[in-house]
Amino acid sequence: MPDLPLDQVRTLLAVVDEGTFDAAAAALHVTPSAVSQRVKALEQRTGRVLLMRTKPVRPTESGEVLVRLARQVARLERDAFAELGLTHGGEPTRVSVAVNADSLATWFLGALTRLPRAPALGFELHREGEDHTAALLREGQVMAAVTSSPDPVPGCSVRPLGRMRYVPVATPDFVARHLRGRSLRDALGVAPVVAFDRRDEFQDDFVRRLGDGAGGASASRHYVPTSEGFCACVAAGLGWGLVPEAQCVPLLRSGLLVDLAPGRTVDVPLYWQQWRLDSPALAAVADAVTATAAESLRR
């Protein structure tokens, strides 16, 4: 089995992060020719093409494996330096996490406040849908993720967090204008709807479950790519939508929103996936996230 020289693996990571061979050369303080030679040597060792020579450069599926390895090695090096007291004064340990917008807006930040003040941690949060956060783990862009997938990404461990409950809601005026006089399935097929973005089929899936599995929500829709903005759009009467229980319960109690289908809530299971590393910083974050989720999510 061929060994993988760390200088070549780090060079591959630099090319992916910087986007071009020239930019990677500048970051590594070497010539572009040296960068190209290291990447070619690594491809020869592995017998695989590791980069798509596009602009910006992107890793192939095999390249993603080595990019993830490079980030994990860098994480372990930083942890080792910290334990040896060799870190630069005041430099925080950086932890990158992918988290879905609804968790970020409701319970996730509370987990970060539970962490001890020492050692100092710096968080890099990537907001992505829970169906897509695992892809950032697979690509090596983040160390951990809140995801809806129980299937571990290679090299990662998985912990169940709980279930986030969503309620189909709208304003009383919206109900009077759009939902009276027909079945809920038929009404939601034509009434204006709020979606997170063009990939969001959450509302469509809900409407399909009300009927025979065909169709979906109306083509008349608003795209609002923030959790807070999504809830505000529904509360403003612009459309109906599935809103996290934590956000909509106060509005339901006040009468600003009404539940469109009592008893037809949707529970989305969430999981914590992280690199399988002996990293004190990552372990502390995982414990805090798991504890906060246990208090905030449904079991």
C-alpha cells in the first residue's frame, strides 16, 4: 500500500481551498510548478484523478476523501500543539459545523453557550438544509453536521439528537380567503405557499401525504431562505407553510396563526455526525449539542 506524503496531501487541500494552482502556490510560498508536480505525484501514487481542472478547481470523489484526510490531520495537529502549549497566544481552536437553518434559529446556538470559556473556540457555521449538510461532511468542508441522515458519512460517527416538529400554519385571514369551502388537500394545491428555496419540497410532500401522493403545493409560492424570514412571511399572511413548533407555538396561542391540520404535524429526525477523531474540542461541542437537543427536541 503506498504511503501518502503529507506535503502532497496538504498541497491538494490548498488547491481546493484557494481554487487555482497559482493561488495555492502563493498560499504555500512555492511555485505553481511545484504545486502541479505534487498533485500529479499524489494522483500517480493513488492511481486516481483527484482534481477536476475547472475554475475554480473542484475535487473528484476520490479527491474529496484526501481533502477530508488533510483537514482531519490539520485538526489533530492543532489539538496536539494546544496540548503542548505551542499555539499562538489567544488563537482560538476553530470548529466548522454544518447546521440547518431551523436548528440554527431555534436551539443550536444555545448549545454553543454551554461550552467552557477555556480553551477558546471559534465557530465556523455553514447553514444548509438538513438533507444536504452531510454532503459538506463528505466533501471535508466541515468537521461535524446536524443532518437528517442516520447513515454515517465514511469516517464519521452518528448520534441521534431528537425530532424537530413542524406545524402547518397560516393566518386566520389567509384561511378565510384561500381555504374555505373545499378540502384541505385541494385548497393547499392552489393557495400561495412559502418555501425556503427552490430545492425545498417540504410543503409539497405534506400536501401529497394529504391525498393520493400526486401533485404538491401550489405553483404560487414565495421563496424565503431564512428561518426567521420564513416564519415572518407566513405570519404576514403571504402564504401557508410548515413552521417549527418552537417558532409557531407563541403565534398560535396569540391567535396570529392557526393550525391548518390539527394532529397532522411533521416530525423530522435529526442526527449529529462528526469526524471520528480523538479531538477534545470536537468532543466538547458534541456533548453540548447532544445535551441541548435533548432539552429542545422531541424524543
